[in-house]
Amino acid sequence: MTSLASQQHAAPGDTLKRVTLKQAKATCPYCGVGCVVDVKSRDDRFVQITADPATAPNFGMLCPKGALLFKSDNPERRLTTPMMREHKDAPLREASWKEALTFIAGRITAIRDKRGQDRIAFYGSGQLDTEASYLFTKLFKGYLRTNQMDTNSRLCMSSAVAGYVKAFGSDGPPTCYADIESADTFVVLGANMTANHPVLFNRVRRRRATSDTSRIVVIDPRRSKTAEFADLHLPVKPGGDVALLLLVMRRLIELGELDRPFIDQHTEGYADLSALLENCDPRELHRLSGINADQIDAFAGMLAGDRRLLSFYCMGANQSTSGVDKNTAIINVHLMLGEVGKVGSGPFSLTGQPNAMGGREVGYLCHQLPGYRKVTDASHRAQMEEHWGIPAGSIQPTPGRSAVPMFQAAADGEIDVLWIACTNPAVSMPNVSISQAGLKRTGLVIVQDCFADTETAHYADVLLPAATWGEKSGTMTNSERLVTRSRAVKNAPGKAVPDWQIVAAVGRTMGFDGFDYTSPKQVWDELRQTTAGTLCDLSGMTNERLEQGGIHWPCPSEDHPGEPRRYTDQAFPTPTGRARFHAESPKQTDEQADPDYPLGVTTGRVAAQWHTRARTGNVPELVRQAPEPFIEINPLDADTHQIEDGQWVYAIGKRGRALAKARVTDSVGVGTVFLPFHWGDSFHPETTANFVTNDAVDSVSLQPELKFAAVRIEPAPAPTLEGVRS
Ligand code: SF4
């Protein structure tokens, strides 16, 4: 491993201490299930991945992506040394760490002094470990005194965060994976768990197979693989989820299924919801949802009686201009039935990325501070200024720009420095042409990544080589609030070092005294203390304890076992101690299908690929399963548009077009097409799905609408694909 013990204050990576064969536990870097794997390396190459049947949360199970992790590195693609150019028209050249750090520190200082700190921005990732996320927050919000930082969690989780805070007074799920083995009815809304959380869905299927009372309801416009396992699939119209949930709430009331004692003693706001349900027009709700009365009856029947209800939901709920309303509507159902804080029940938001939860704990979104604090709260700012030993008033009181406005501001010439770590916004942002224009226009683009050739790296003025998974030690928090610690098992190549070291080195080079760390343990010990006494208390989790296995937060002392299930006392962290109902009518997106764009495209993922394929694109077995971009289209729509199965087509929307191969299938309903978003420029210049997606955002969570854009389909010439990076 890279050792900084002997290189305090040196530029990272200038000296490396090599060690021999390693074997250790690490957390899978893909989805929010957070599987723990046993990794072996030999001669600085990963050679084997296994999983221990005794270790939570996966107990020996792995999906193909996890099992093939040992093939996910590609030495030829690695960024092994800093690269930089002084001017946009100069080519990138190799640089030493000292040269790159001095250049970055000088440019950031000059911009801050001449044009203001809010012209410096950071865009990060739920794949960064918690230590790096914490240091970015400390550097930007504490020392650079700007809240202009956000991450790709804005694109996947921010509606869930807002939904939990509105209903319960706190982010973070009330439930845990162990509830699967006690649940009766599983509701899976807007989550294709077989593809995106496969190990978790295996547990759901096992429960379904071994319990007479267990049932699975899947709410999804698409008949996904997950829906094929359902006892009841409700093919809701895109955006029709709130209408569907209002219908089932009405039916539960008619059936007399409410838990009145729970509602009366532990909630508030039910009267408003009750009035909304009484006054809404069921015919309109059926029209908006596309779900008929018999289907609602069947759904309500699976919720009725003494049944424990566990709901899983993900991007289909969150990536919407009404994402927060969808989240609170799901929670409303749980509150009506009293299905919170009990074994086998609860509303469970799944995280897409491995450390989306950890990043939230340390405040890496533009409105947050560590310990679920907010920049808008004066006492929270003062607490963090004291923790960080910085002058009162250092932390700014207004949130910075969230992800979509950040890239728009870059495109408008309002950002001078944009530092991007561990993510690929040149492919993954909605309405991606804006983000690409922002990357082109920003004076200094710093890209910190392990691979040299991501689509975003092509815009970089400085490239900083980061260690990848298996080459660094650090912590992550999975979907169920379980904190696990990964250990490094091989050296990073060349001058690459862990992300936390890079942030700390920039801080030191800028002359800040709060970045004098020599190990991730030091960072962890500091950050866990900043959470002491907060809702997401990590203070009792020492590295030594985490070496023995994962711990659920809150964990307020070193002898505390952690808390897998929250709100078991039915006391909620709201001002009144009660959970809150929310009465929201269905809202339609501004963009609707019209004669020019008669179809609605919904984006998503496939089981064999991960995000923009930076890692899964290196694994031949996974590439063979999902070799090229495709678009699913219903046979009737294919007929109308004269599209043949296997033909290349353009999905043409109001913002751009994307190239994909047609798959004619009744998995999608008439009027809807499904387009996975994995294939960016490195595959082909026209296959980026986000050329067509909508960057309108939810007004509360600021999460963009990635699940609906109006398009038409036209035949396209078959592209030349020789030489593309798989
Ligand atoms: S289920 Fe998720 S965390 Fe587990 S091995 Fe698969 S991708 Fe990794």
C-alpha cells in the first residue's frame, strides 16, 4: 500500500512503499446493497473474489458484477501520473504531484481572491469513500468558504432524503435488510431489483418461496425481470405513481384497514390527507395511473389484515419532478397501516451507489454539513466551525448550486474552476449537452479518477490519478445504514493515491492547517466525532470495531452495538415527536408526449453494466451480456413507426437524439420506450442516452426528471463500431 507515514507534507505518490501479496475484506464498489467481498491480489493484480457466508450483509452471495470484480481493472486504461496543461490550447503533459498541486492551489487561490470563492465548484460521487467525501466537504465548505459542491447523489437519492426528512424529521431508512426475513408483503416501486440490487432481491425471493404469507407487488411501467417474479405487477403509467398510491389509500380506508391507534398517537397531518382522499376524483386517478379498480383491489388485498409491509423503492420514485411526492405517498401508506418501526416493516429507499448514504452523513450535498446538519442552520454552522477550528462565519449560510444548475452555470460562464471526482458527468447528467458545454467553457477543469479515458477526462486541464477500489482503505455506508470498512489489497499503479490524500494535499498546498493527515484512520476518527450526538451518530465506530464487521448507525458509543431498526419506540425526530402525513395531489411533468414526440422515454440500467461502464466495460463476461445500447419498444409502436427488431434507430427528443438498437418487446407498454444510459462517447458519439433526457427538477429535492422525456423514433443508419471501447 502507499504509505504516507514517512512522507508527511510530501506530495502524495512521490514515494511509494511496495508490499507483497495481500488478502482482505472490501466493500463492493457497485450498488447500495454493499456486499462485503474477500479479495486476493498477487503481484499487484486482483486474482480472486469470494464472499464469506458468515459476513453481513450478503452472507456469501454475490451477483455477477461483484463476482467478476477481479477483472474490473485494466492497467492500460489507468491514469498513473498527474497530467496538466497551463492553457486550453496546449496538450496535456505529464507532471509531478508537486507541480500539479502547486498549479491547482495557485489557480484556486487566484480565482478566489479576484473573482470570489463561489466561482470554484466541486462535483463528486456516491462512489467516493466516506473519508474522501468528508475532506471535500471540509475543504470546500469550511476552508474555501463556498457551498458550491454537489454530487451525483443529487441524481439518484435526493428525493428520498427529502421524503424521509419531511415524514420522519430525519434522513435514513427506518428499516434494515434483516426485515426481509420477517416481511409478508413486499412492494417494489420504481426499482428493478433483479438488475440493480440482485443480492437483496435474492433474499426477497427466498422469503417469498419459504413463507405462505409472503407476496410481491411490483409497480413499474415496464415488465422488468423483477416484475416477472411478482404476484402482482401494476404497470403504472410513467409519472402515475402518486395517483396509484392515492387509489390504494382510498381502498384501504373503505376496507377499514387503518391503524387508528397508531395514527392518533404517533402521527400528524392525517386530516389533510383524509380530506384529499375524500375529494379526489377516482376516475382521474385511474386515468393518470393507468391502473383499474380490480388491480387496486388486488393490491389493497395484499396490504390488508395483519401483514407486515416492506416497501423498496429507488430511481423510479426519485428521478422525477414529483419525486418527493412519490416518496411521501409511499410513506403515507406505511403510516396509515402503522407499518413503521416494527420487525419486518418499513419504507426502504434503496441507494443506487455504494456510498450514497455515507456521503450524506458527511454533508457532501450543497445544502448539507456533517452529521445531517444544514448550512442554513446557524447553530449547525457554528458547531462545524468549532469542530474544524475555523473562524466563526466561515461557513456560508445559503446552499450552493445543486447538480443541474451547477453545470448550467458552467455553460453560462459563471464557474472558473470545476473539480470532478470519481464520476462521469459528460455521460450521466440529464440534458447532457449542457454539461458538456459547461465542461468545455470552464477555465480550469480538474478531473480526479482512476481511469485516464473517461468521457469527462477528455475535458480536463488537470488529471489527478486516484487509487481505485481494492487499492485504498476506507469506509462506506450501504442502503441499510450499515457501515463497513474496506482494506487495500494491492498497490495503486504509478503515482496514483487514495482520493482522501489528494484532497488533503491540495488543502495543505493552499496553506490550510486542517489537512495534516497521515492515515485514513485519522480522517475517520475526526469525522466520526463530528457526528457525535447527531441523528446519524457514527462516533462509536472505531476502525478496530469495523474490522470485525459492519455496524448500523446510530452508534453513539464504543460499546453500542448499532441500531439496525429505527423508530421502534414510535418516537420520531420531528418537533412534536410524531411522524407526518403529506397530502399531495398528482402532478404532471411539464413535458408531455405530443404529435411530434408521441412516445415517452424512460431511462434505466441493465444488470451487466454499471453507470457509464468505466469499470464494467473492462470485464468481457459482462460486456458479452450487454454489448451495445438498445431501446425497448412495444410491438404496436414499432409497427406504427415502421421499426424492425434489431434495427438501429434514433430516439429524437426536444433536446437531442440518441442512437440505439431497437428491441421490439411487450415488456414496455404502448407509448413508452426504455433506454439504458450506460453507453457514452467512448462507445459511439451518438449513443449517449442523456442527449434526450429532461433536466427539469423536483422543486424540493432538486433531483432531475430522468424517467420521462417525449421522443419519436426514427430509423438510423447502422453505426460503424470497429475500434470502440467495449
Ligand atoms: S449486489 Fe451490488 S454490492 Fe452486491 S455484489 Fe452485486 S453489485 Fe456488488
